[in-house]
Amino acid sequence: MEFVILSRKIIPASLESFSLSTPRYRIDELPSLYPQPFQKSFPFSLELHAFLTGRLLKRRELPFPLPLIQQHYEHGFLQYEPAIAIKNDGRPVCKRCGNEKAHLFATIECFHCKRDCTYCRSCIKLGRITACEPLVRWTGPEWQYPLYDDPLSWTGTLSPGQKHASDLAVEAVRQQTKLLIWAVCGSGKTEVVFAPIAEALKKGGRVLLATPRTDVVKELFPRLKKAFPVAKITALYGGSEEVFHPAQLVLATTHQVLRFKQAFDLVIIDEVDAFPYTMDKRLQFAVEEARRAESPLLSLTATPSKQLLSTSPSLVKIPLRYHGFPLPVPTFSWCGNWRKRLRKNKLPPKLIQWLTERQPLKTPVFVFVPSIKILNEVGRLLLKENIPCETVHGEDATRHEKIERFRKGENSLLVTTTILERGVTIPNVEVAVLGAEDTVFSESALVQIAGRVGRSASSPSGEVVFFHYGKSDQMVKARRHIQKMNEEGKRFGLLSIM
Ligand SMILES: [Zn+2]
Ligand SMILES: [Zn+2]
């Protein structure tokens, strides 16, 4: 797309017939972007407003004719901007994802501008963004969301720990501050954010709940719809349908957050410690861009990193599970050189014994292993020992079916890599980790794994065993982490009855 400049205005060259001698510019070559004065009386398009509100999109992502878009620009209702800006030191920066790393830009012979054109490799998953492409931003009036007296129709009861955290979160929304909520696995953190969400919606605010995993988006969507039946809610994840109305409550995977700019009056990030959020500066950029500068930010985690704790201005802990029982403390079981055994087609006898004890009771059991290669070996050897099982890993196309079968009790032993460390709740489950000393099992991964056990009030306990060949620092830290939370939980529990 090329522009010509005419009386301090930019006009897409394809819109009118300009003489061949009129200079044409790509968006990134214009001497100025020539913003136009806002003309209040302009009868703007509600559909375009709805589509663009709080977003920064490529021209080609807008399902509207160019003349209509241009009219909105000419009346000050929107602005064209380059997708890749050049900083003062001459280096490129991607306006969509914030990438500034030289090696994450590349050059192609561009189909659109017929020249060599820079594009951003960092956010290519959302569709290629090139230097010649204008991004479009709404600059007209803000979208007005309805105000509600009481948008929350959830009538459940919060545990004392949940209530305490929820009250502080509501206060953070009122005061427009940041709050880190450190909630042990199984404390029921979703219910904790209901009241703060309601607080923001009441005032006509727009709310984003971002989480790293598609599974969680899908799981939370019906729960939030039920809790907030009056508000428009949308769920965005890779492969979800594009939604045209500006939903007031947006549930999105962290990648999808990149499409929003200054859009939200409250941002909640679930599992703030989890991959890929902490791994990826780009997503932190995304969250900062998606919220308005003054918006409150709530972060939820069960296993905060040191860095997160040191950078969070205020913190509230929920040290107790919602049912009030302590977290199961892992036991360590030395099982010799298990890798060497596997090479000899044998499993550690201690693991076999532990699993065999559980077989007659049909206790559901997760066995976590460090890698897919080990997963396959362990699966094969268990069957050889007449211990029925299934194996599942992150790239397994049938993983949802396998987890469903496990949930229904059709299979009571699931061997898995770390994909199941978060989110999956199975009543009565017990957990073994084979090779807990392996470096893939960090303190937080092990805490999350142990957190799978005893989540339901009807079976609040259960065993967690770390089978190892020499215990690691991370194992010791994970156990201390859990014991410390239990001590705090005890104190908190006593306090809340007093
Ligand atoms: Zn980018
Ligand atoms: Zn181009």
C-alpha cells in the first residue's frame, strides 16, 4: 500500500488517479503521518468502531472498504501508523509485539510493495507484518460499555483465604494498583477474581483475563459466562473464531493479547509464572500495551519466582486450600540408577511396588517422567509388567481423549511429561515422579505436580512420591515450599476462626 501527500493529508494511492509524477510513499517513508483534526459531527461507522476499539490491526485485517477507512482518517477518527518503526539509532522496532532484536527481523522481496521489505519474525504467528503495511488505530470516541448494579450472579461461598484475597483485589481495582495473588494449588483462585471483575464491569470497564494455555481459556469460558450472564464475553486463542463485537470481558491466551492496545481497565494474568509468559519479554510488552496506563493489574500464581516477588509492589497469599486441609507433602524415595535399569528393560522395583499396591483399589495415578523418550520406555515396560497404563505428552494429538478416559476412570494410570503439571483436577489422584532429580523438574514444577493431589474436599489427602537417584536442590526446595505454606495455612486457619 502506498500513499500520496495532498494538502497535509495522506491518501492511499489506489483511491484516486494521481499523475505519475506525484511522489508515492510507503507508510514507513512518509515525512509525517499527518493526523487529521477530530470532527465531532462526522457520522462514523459503528461497525468499524466496534471492530477497531482497543486494537491495532493491519489494514488487511479490517473487513471494511478502503474508502470508508480513509473517510474515518480524514475526519480524525483513525490513524495509519507504520508496523515497523525506525528508532533514532536507525534500528527497527515492531509496533505490534515490541521486538527490537535485529536477528528477529528479516527482509523479503515483498509481494505488496514489490521491493525489499523488512518484516518481524517475532510475532509471525499472528500473520506476517511488513514495514510497508500500515497498522490502523482508532482515535475517535471511546466505546461505551453498559454500567451494571451487580453483574455477578455467582452465589457460592468463598473460603476465608479466598475472601481475604478477593477483598484486597477489589480494593486494588478501586485504587488502580497492582496486586500479586499467591494462591496455593487448589485454593480456588478463579472465584477470587469474580468480585474484582464485577467491580470493574460495574463502572463500564473492560476486563482482560489472560492465561498461557488454551485449555484454561476453554475451561474458564463457560464458568465466566455463567458468573457474568449480563456481560458480553469472548474467548480468544489460536484457532478460535474472530469476534466482531468488542466484548467487555475478554479471555485470551497470552499470544492473543498482542492484538490489543490500551484497551483494558482491568487486566488479570493467570499463572503469571508459567511458560511462556516469564520466558518471553514480548508477552510482558503485550500485557503492558493492552492495559491502559492507569489500569489495575492482578497477577495470579501458585509458584512465584524470586524475580516476581521482588518486583511486585503488593502481595496477598492464600496459604490454605479452599477445603482447609493442608497440601500433601512429597516423600522422597531413592530408587537407584533408574536410567541404567531402563536401558536393561527394567523398571525400579520400588516404583513397581508402589504402583502395584494401588492397582486393586483402582486409585487414579499420575506418573511424571522427564522426557518423551523416557515416557515411551516406561509405558512399554509397565505393560510388560502387566500394569495397564496410557502415556500422554504435549504433542500427543489424542491427549484430550486420553485425559478424558483417565477422568472417567476407564484407565487408572497415566504416564505423562510435565504438560499435566497444571490445571488438571482429578479427585482422589496420587502422584509419582520418576527421576525427580532431573533438571526439567524445577521447584515450581514439582510444587505444581504435588498440587494435583488432594484437591477435592471428599479426598483431601493422598501420596506424592518423588522417586530419585540422588535428591536435587529443587526437590528439597519444593518440599520446603509446601511445608512453609502449610505452616502459614495453619496460622491463617487459626486466625480466621478466632
Ligand atoms: Zn512483531
Ligand atoms: Zn512490502
